[in-house]
Amino acid sequence: MERTDKAKLIEELSQSIVKAKAAFVTEYQGITAGEMDTFRKDLRESDIEFKVVRNTLANRAIDGTDCAGFKEHIVGPVALVFGFADAALTAKKLVEFAKEQPKLKLRAGVIGDIVLSVDEIKALAELPSKDEMLAKIIGSMNAPASGFVNVLSGVPRALVYTLSAIRESKENAA
């Protein structure tokens, strides 16, 4: 690889690190090419990028970012995973694939400048996605209004039931 190609790759990695909501380091050794292609396709659909790069290039790319604590985990054959949409979704995809494919090992993650351990990544994966959380918040905000509408409609409903009962009693009496 020529020097200009390396510089371009380092710049692309730096931009991915800065742009990503979350980044992760994984070991991938022993996973077949077919399994990896299927996994990458699944990740791309969720706006997640899986990159296998040389460690020296990855370390140079990290130098210009807030992820300095991330460097110590880039040792041996590793891949970098960048989640651009949702950090919890990225962690969830990685943890799910690691359960299916035990050869994929999580090493560390980073959100902003906070380095995450493997246990913290697994805890992040258990969180609901951003869309699920927004739906829960909207449901919670909607609940008081729904309750208020039910209370207001209760009085006319009771009046209708009462009038209906009076009508039935007069029809039965006649």
C-alpha cells in the first residue's frame, strides 16, 4: 500500500471515528468469509460499518480523536465497528452475532470519549433502541390526556345509560 493510500485510509478512519455515535473493537479470527459477508450486510442495513484495518493505521487514525483510551485494545487481528445511527443498536447487533458466532469476541467500545468494557457493551445492548424509547415516552405523555378524555366522556355516557334504562323501564311498564 502506498503512502498516499495509507494517508487517505487514516483520514477516512478518523472521520468515521468522529462521525460515529459509538465505536467498538472486536476480534474476528476464525470466522469464515461467507459468515462475515452476511454479518457485514446486516450491519450496513443498520448504518453500521465493519472495518478490518492494520493496527498501525488504526492507531494513527485514533491519535487525532477523543478516543485515546481505545488504543490499548487494538492489538492483534482486530476489526473496528462504527455505529452511526444508534449506539445501543450497534452494541445489540454485535452481542447477537457474538452469541451466534463465538469466534467474534468483543474487546472494548467507546461512546464519545468514554471507553466501555465488554460488560458495559453487553449492558448497552440490553437497552431498548432509540425508537423504542421514543415510543415509550410518547405513550407516557399520551396517557394523562387519554385518561382525561375518558373522565370527560364518563358523564355523558352515564347520562345515556340512565336515559336508556328509563326508556326500557317505561317500555316494560306499558
